[in-house]
Amino acid sequence: MPDPVHFDHVSIAPFAYISEAWGRVKGQYWMFLGVTVGGMLIAGLVPLAVMMGPMMCGIFLCYREQGRGKPVSFEILFKGFDHFLESFIAALLMVAGSLVLVVPMIVLIMFSGVFLGMASASSHAPQEGTIGLIILLAVGAFLLIMLASVLLNLLFSFTFPLIVDRGMKGMDAVKLSMRAAYANIWGLLGLGLVVFAVSLAGVCFCYVGAFLVMPITFGAHWIAYERVFGLAEADA
């Protein structure tokens, strides 16, 4: 039986991680840009998260190799397929979790809008007031969906790094990631907000900037993994 994987409760410093990530990738920035953007584009080619897991694993494999002082090449991205089954299981669990959170909220919005419209028609209420309530409900539900999605992504933060660095099974990686993320939730939330702000700033530059910051944002998440779990031995 393999030794259990331990994690630490650490003080996550979002801006320091972003800065450190840039310091790590700047020497091979264009390589990491090709890896992260290429991986995300390939992941989006096939529905049902079939390619997302292997591509996420391939991206984080590149950061692991760099962390070990080894050269990074684009071919490493496709070594994520060595973990295809486990990463696919993890990605499916992530998608399923999103659907469980999002679908009921969407249904609630739809039925609430229908009921408000029926109530307005039967009670002679001002149409403007009904429209305002529907808009308020939709905005509130959208914010709840966004919050739920952010929290779900935070809980899965360490899943793919655990698969590639520790060789964990998909389900085990998900469960351990959730425990470790929950123990470091406020720091991860701060990191997530900073990453979102950096990505949003990139979007403002003709959207292309969102791609240009990917090597840094992925790098920051990998650094968070290193701080919480440490790197596995090279022969692990």
C-alpha cells in the first residue's frame, strides 16, 4: 500500500505566487504559452471533458519538470495521456459537480420567471415591476452560480497535480484535493480572485491578453500545489 500523501495548511500569498510564477516561466515563456494555450484549445475540441483531463495533466507535467530543473518541451503536454483514465474520471466528476450546482439554479430561474409572469397577468400588477423582479432574480442566481463555480474549482485545485506528481487515482485525487483545498480555502480564494483579475485585465486587451497570462496563472496554481503538498521524489 502506498504511503499516504500529506498536505499542509500554508499561508498562500497570491501576489507573491504570481510574481514567482513569472520568474519561473519568463526564461521559457513562449514554450509555456504554447503548452497552456494549446492544451486549453485541444481540451475544448471534444465534449464531455474527454480531453480536458489529459491536457490539464500535460500542462502541469510541464511545470513539474521545470520544478525539477529539467527542460520543458511541447511534447510533454501529450504525456498527459499517460494518465488518461484517471484524469478523465476526475474531469467527469468536476463536470458532474458543476451540473449539480448549476442546473437546479437555471431551472429555478425559469420557473420563477414563469410564476412571476402568471402572477402579474392575474393580479394586474405593473408589468415593469414584474420585469424588475425577474431581472433581479436572474442577476442574483447568476451571482450564486458564479460563486458556486468558483468554490467548486477551488476544491478541485490540486486534483490534476496530484495525478501527475503522486500518481493518484482520479477519485482519490479528487477527495484529497477537496480536503487540502478546504484546509487552505481562504488563501486559495485570494489566489483565485487575483488570477481572475489578471485574466480579466488580459481580456480587456482585445481578449488576446487572456491567453498571454495563462503561463503565469497556471504557474501560480502549481506553486500553490508545491507549497501545500511539496514535490514528490523523482522516482515516485
